[in-house]
Amino acid sequence: MEKIYIKNYSNYPIPYLNITNYQFNLNIIKIIKKQLALKYFSIPIDIIGNILTIAMGNPNFETINILENITKRKIKIFKSDKQQILFKINQLYKRRIK
């Protein structure tokens, strides 16, 4: 798995996740509202106990803290391509409404 480093946080390697063919659980998607997902280029991919795993286009500590406060869960992150995230957000949130 390729490791991506956050600008100014190179001591914290973040694994990369290609979400193009990832099988998302629509029940997990609803944890973060679409407007927040778009604002933070973030999409929930898994939840185990109190840990929510999120694919992010631009991982940073500020966004992680904001999402932890909103979701009331600890956040684990993967770096993903912003365009893939935007595509998946539009695809999955549209499907979830139906």
C-alpha cells in the first residue's frame, strides 16, 4: 500500500486507498451529511465500535478534529483521490435517498 504524507505532518504516514471499486455500506454513509462530505472531501468507509474510518482527499488534523466532534467517534483516515471522493459522494448519497 502506498503511503502518503500530510504536508507539515510528515511524521504521520497515511495509507492510500483507491475507492473506485470499494463496496460502501450505505448505512455508514449517513453518518456524515453530504454537505460535510463535500466540504471536507471525506466519505465514511467503515465503522468498528467507536472508530469511524474515512477516506479523505486532503487529510489534516483540523478536519479530523471537526469530524470527530460532529460524529462523536474517533476517526481513522485513508488518503484518497479528491475526484474519486467527489464522484462517490454524488453517486452514493443520491442512491441512499431513493
